[in-house]
Amino acid sequence: MNDDITEIPCDDNRGAIFRIFGVILVILGWLDTMLLWRGGFEIIPFHAMLIVTGLLLYMIGAIRRRKKF
């Protein structure tokens, strides 16, 4: 008879959706900014906001992923 208690991780993927959307927004904002810059167009603040929003979402996902003791 084994009296050891095994822990079953229940919230293993917490914050994964936030991190995925954050990475997607950062990539889209970065690609749009590079294409505008390469094409000689003015870089509009919308693309910078995509990058900032993506970083914010990624940080929220990372905080949610952190284990609580």
C-alpha cells in the first residue's frame, strides 16, 4: 500500500490564450511596421499600439501562468 499523495496539475495551461494572442499581436504589429517603413510610408501609431497591446497581453498571460503557493 502506497500512502504517497500525488499531485495532479489542474491549471497547467493558465494564461496560454493571453500569451498566444499577445505574440500574434506583436508579430502583426512588427510586420506592419516593417512593411510601412520599407515602403517609405509614415508609421502610424495604430501599429505601435498593436505591439504594446501584444506585450501587455503576453505579460498578463505570464502572470496568470505563475504558480501560486
